[in-house]
Amino acid sequence: MKDFSGKLAVITGGGTGMGRQLARQLIAEGCDVAFCDVIAENMRETLRICESEAPQGRVVSAFSCDVADEDNVLAWRDYVAETHNTDQINLLFNNAGIGGGGSFILDTRDDWERTFNICWNGVYYTSRAFLPMLLAADEAHLVNTSSVNGFWASLGPKTSHTAYSAAKFAVKGFSEALVNDFRNNAPHVKVSVVMPGHIGTDIGINSRKILGETDREMSDQEIEVSRERMSRWGVDTSNMSADDIKEAIEMQGVAFRENAPTTAAEGAAMILAGVKDERWRILLGDDAHRLDEAVRANPEGAYEQDFVDFWQNDD
């Protein structure tokens, strides 16, 4: 698919970050766009931006959808079919995801499963729901966002990262298995798995909203878990109050976005270039490429501190 003009793209997690940038860049290339998000204010802002930028005749639609709820996803699919007056789509970007449930031991089961269900079930439910519309198109492409945590289940040996990593491994395996499945049974449909490194998005901020952490007081136990985690990262928390801990957590989300080596717009552009090149494996950012090479070179040592020091300092 070398040209997106006149095509219809469906995007999950379109409210911010790469989802918003995918919508904007596709619209600029003459594509109609249907996107969803679970955070209403983010969804409305993306819709406002896209409608203001859309060339005349292009159709943009938005739908409030929790991709971890299959009934929500099916309702969105029906909305897309009705709003865009079609039984087919050309592009499906499973982009939605959150972080959370880092520790299988310390974090709550609710947070763990909420994270896993959005990051994995969201991909599965959306792919299932829209598959008939992809098959009905003359040419189509399914794009699933995994992560570097889909081949390296870690943020370093001092941090637990289980729910997100487990889900992203599932997304990677599912996508790779579809390469031959589509080739054998639906050769006009292509698939790509996207593995971003550190991309400047609001995933940290949005994850806390979706997990309800900004709408409730953190318990004393949660404060102490966060204090311990920050101490392992080398932060002196001895004189930090509970409010200081909460403020530091909030600032981490901002710093993640602002200090990223690759912007969301750059990441989206890399994805679309990969789709046009029909690459089934799309790594985003130099850090993703370096980490991929390091894991392949030393898989047995990938979860040791020396490994992290090596790949982070390897220029």
C-alpha cells in the first residue's frame, strides 16, 4: 500500500501520542480516519485538530471505547461502518496501551489485569471485530503496536515490569504468526508489528488516569512501594513526604514525554513508512535498534545490570 489517499484507517488510542499523530499524518495524505480513545477529553481534542486539518471531503470520526471490553469494540465497529457508510477498511492500527501492574507480587490484581487486558485483549478484540472489514477490502494492512518490552521484558533489573511485558510479548507473537496466516489465507492483507523504544508520549500520564490513580488518594502501602521503587533508582527519598512522592510520580510522566529521543510525530512517520515498505517488523528509534541487537547478542545476560549499562552506553 504505497498510497493512503482515499483509504479508510481505524486507530485505537487515538487521543494522544502516536495515535493522534497517525491520525493527523494519514489525514494529510488524503485518508479517512476513524479513531477511538477511552479518555474523553483527549479524544475530543484529537477530533478538533483532525477536523481543522482535514482536506475537504475527508471524513474523521471519533468514538469513546474501552478496547478491553469486547462489547465496546463491537459497538465501535458498527459505528464505523454506519458513519463511514462502508463494509471495509484498509488500515487497522492497534495502538492503544497503558503501563501498570509492574509487579506480579506487589501490585494489585486489578491493576495487573487492567494493564494486560488493554495491551493484549485490546489488540485481540479489535482485530477480531474488524477482520471481516479488512478482508473485504482490495488491499489492507493490520498494524499492531508491541514494544521493545515485547522482546526484552524489563526496564532494568531494579524495576518490575510484568503485566505490560507479558502483553507486549503476546502482541509480538500474534503478529508474527499472522504473517503466514495472512499469506496463506488472505494474501491481500499484510501485517506489521511495531516495537517502539522510548517515544515521547503521555502513556505515563494516561496510564495513571485509566487506572484511577489521579482520582483517589494513594494508600500508605502504595506510597511506601513507590518510595522503595524510587530508592532503588537512586533517588534519596529519606526526606520526602507522601505529597512529595505523589508529585514526583506525576512529574515522571511529563519527563517521559519531554525527554524522549524520538517524538510521537517521528514515531508515527516511521510506522507509516514501514507500512508503505510492507515491512512486517518496524522498530522505532535508535534505542530500539540498539536494544534489539544487544538482546540478540547476549540473551542469557539480558536481565543483568551489566547488560543495561552496556547497551545504554553503546554509541
